[in-house]
Amino acid sequence: DRDEHVDHDGGRDPALLDRIADVAGAIDAVEAFHTEHDEDVTARLVTFAADRGLLVTGGSDFHGDDAGRAVGLGVMGLPKASSDRLAASFPA
């Protein structure tokens, strides 16, 4: 399974989203919920994913206490509907 990490400002770039759309058949999900995404970027990425039938993922991007990030483990959640759809995509 592949998750496209658009980068933290990529959701603001329609040209980048268009390029991703060209290869959307090669990805399963878009990380829309991220601690460095503002509401506008998240909304654009959620819409992008929905328009293409892609799953939505998210997380805190926690890389350990020594990574130098101010973000802690588990501070970013995924809406229940997105979480349920993601879980349902895995074989039982």
C-alpha cells in the first residue's frame, strides 16, 4: 500500500495536486491530516482524495523524542469516518 506524502505545503499547490492526480492510480491514500497542515490544506487534500476515491490518512509525524520536533506522539487524530474507511480497506 502506498500513501502519498504531499509535503506540508503541497496541498496549497494546485499544480502539484494535478501531477499527483495523473498518477492517482499508483497511490491508495493521501495524508490529509497532519500537524503542519492548516484547515485549508486539510480540506483541499480531503477533497482531492474524495474526488479520486483515495483513502485519507493522518498522524502526528512523530519520529521520537530525539527528532527535534515539537509534536508529540498521538496529538493528531483522524476523523472516525476516515479511520473506519481505512480500517475496512485491509483484508480481514
